[in-house]
Amino acid sequence: MNSYLFTSEAVSCGHPDKVADQLSDAILDAYLHADANARVASEILVTTDFVCLAGETRSTATPDLNAVVRDVIRNIGYTGGVNFGFDDATVKITNVMGAQSAEIAQGVDAGSRSSEGAGDQGHMFGYACDETPELMPAPIHYAHAVLRHLEAVRRSGPDANNHGLLPDAKSQATLEYSADGTPRRAHTLLISHQHAATLHPDDLAQLVRSAWAAVLPAGWIDANTRFLINPTGSFTLGGPAGDTGLTGRKIIVDSYGGAARHGGGAFSGKDPTKVDRSAAYAARYLAKNVVAAGLARRCEIQLAYAIGVAEPLALYVETFGTGTTADAVLAEKLRTTIPLTPRGLRERLGLAAPIYLPTATGGHFGRAAGCAGAGTFGWEKTDLHL
């Protein structure tokens, strides 16, 4: 091919599935804040003025989950009596969370504390490439970036209606690549953004076009770039009142936008004994360090675990012909570079701390290592000596 197109989407903090993800991770953080050894699997459903808390816990902590839920909803912007159909003050909360299965617990706690087992079986993928300074695929990187820009615009005024932008939004970037795999221009840029009924479509279009121009590299938008802005027409009813949201339904948005494989397990709401989360972070950490060290332009890593077994069953490396050393040799080296047991990953990447709410929007990867606030994205560091 002389060139090709690749597309990825992202969603904002007010998207119903992301509301659920944020609630799940805020609940996890609330437990970890009081009990670093808490076991949490938080699954949330949100719909019109209703939140259902489900999942399992094992902890000495007893956080006020109703307060946690209302704080998150308010911080997203669903607050103040605005006609959202979902408001922090009026939302009904039903809590049906239960205790962690004793049989799962015995698998996690098997052996010594240094060799505790994985909380589940499964395979996880990590990926990195040299398309952006963050070593992320360009389409998902810029799809997230434009929503961060628009959220900053939305929050820049005295209330949630500033500029007429409301919390729910989706983006999609279709980029054109040259034959050597280098992204070179924006082909189609899509935004669907919830808005106040008073916001004129031309004003919305101006906000959106300015946001894309602010985040994309110079020259990527040209006369042939196609813009799609609320292509169904108006978008005034959004968030959980417009569509039901569930934890874990945006796993591709959360990871690499389809540019790499995914093991299928969601991240949000899971404590780090759940290797769906911690091993996916570890695989990203290893892949990013391979690319950062110049050992490959693209690197995908798979880890596999069995419930109750501490060490991974397998580690697989694929550099897609871009590596400077054989993939099998690199896999052997990476296997011993860091401890890959659940406890080893928690200690190496700082996963026992209440750091997770910031991961629930904007993607779990490609973020600044050790960023301000609660997030300390240790898996984004490039500190391995390979």
C-alpha cells in the first residue's frame, strides 16, 4: 500500500460508560486509602438518576460509598439542578456489593505474601510505538487529546454550562499513514458533543475545529480533511439519562484504540491482585521501555497467568520486524528484568496506593509518569536499562 487509514475513538468523562468506570475506580481508591491490602472488584451500572453498585470486596475499611458516588458525579459536572436527568443531589443509589469469594481469596493468598497468586487467569497485552512522543498510536492519542482540550474549555467558566458544552462527548480520529507506517495527515475528524440547547451549531463547530487544530501536529489538517460535528443533529440529552453506562465497556478506548491486541479484561474497579489490570500495566511498561531504548519502533507484549499461581505462565514479544534484536532473545531478557508476580508488580509500579480514579478517563496509557494529583502512573516510566 502507498498509504492507508486507521481510526480510533475516545470518550469524555461524562460519557455514561466512563461515569461508571470513574465510580468503580473512586470506590477502589476509597478502600485502598484506608486499607492497602483491600480486595475490590467494583462493577457499576448508571442510568437515568440511578446508580447500582455491585461487585465484591474484602477489606477492613468501611468507606462511605454514597458520598464517594455523589462526589464523582458532581465533579464530572452533573450537578446544580441542571436538566441532566442525572444529578449528584437527586440520584438514587442501590448498593448490592458483597464479599469476595473465599475460593478466589485462597488462590490470591496462596503461599507466602511474597508469592501470592494471581487473582484470575487470563492473558494481557501491552503496546508501544514511536508515532507520538508518548509512544502511543497516533489515532487514540489525538482522540483523547481533543476531548481533554474541550473539557478544559467546558470547565474554564463559572459553571458546567460554560460555552454551552455539557459533559458527554465522543471523538474519533481517522488518520492517513504513509507506506512506512508514519502518520502524516488527518483524513476525517469526528466529534459528537453534548451541548446546551442555546448553543448555535456554528459556535459548536468553531469550538470543535479550534480544539482539533490545537492538539494535532501542524499541517495535519488540510483542505481535504473532513470534519463531522454532531452528525445526527442536536445532542442535548446525554450522559446516563441518554444511555445506560456500565463499568468496563470501553476497554479499547482505555488501551490502544485497536492498534494492538487486547486480552479482553477491563481495568476499572479492580485492585492490583487482578492481573487483568496490573499485568496489562506491566506489559505496557515493558513495551514502552523497549521502544524508548531504541530496540524497536513497535513492540507488543503478552503476559499470561493462572489463578492462584504467582509467576506468569508465558511472556511473548512481537516487534513486527522493527526490532534490533530477535524477539525471543528480548522476551528472555524481559522475563527477568522486573518481578512479574502480582506482588512484585504492585511494589515495582506503586499499585497499592489509591491512584486509580485519574486512569478512568483519558486512557490508561500514554499519560505522564508520576503526574500531579492522585495518579502516579508508574507504568509510564522509561527507567529500565535494556
